[in-house]
Amino acid sequence: MFDAYANDDDVLNVQGDSLTLTNGTTRVTLSGTLELTRDKRGLAAALALKAALDGVVAKLQADPHLPAQVKEEPDAKPGVVDNPFN
């Protein structure tokens, strides 16, 4: 399950990798193109997207300290990773 704003690591792919939701502690980014066809595959994609967005909306509505706007810089990745090729 996609837990919106919980971390800077989670990624949810809808319908393969047609649409990607990337988690962040201050923003959730949607990227790609998703065709919602009128069939069972389209329904499954629509339900997955709805569930993810319902989670985003629920988190935003539940935050009593929701700011008017976040800083315009992306979330910083914590820590430093050693280069394995050195």
C-alpha cells in the first residue's frame, strides 16, 4: 500500500509503469501517461489510482498544521552512499 508522505523512497506504478507516483515527505509526484480503457484492465488501473489519491487526500485533510505552501525545492535524500566502484 502506498503511504503518502511517509518517506522519500516509495514508488507506486499504475498499469505497469504507465503512471508513477513517487513518495516524498513534502510532496507526492505523479508522472507518466495513463489510459483508462473501458475494460477490466482500465477499471483496475482506475481503482489503483483512486486508492492512491484517496490516501493523499486523507493525509492532507488529517494534518492540522498543513502549511499554505511548501518550499519549492525537492525533498533531500538522507544520508550518503559510498561509491561501490572505488
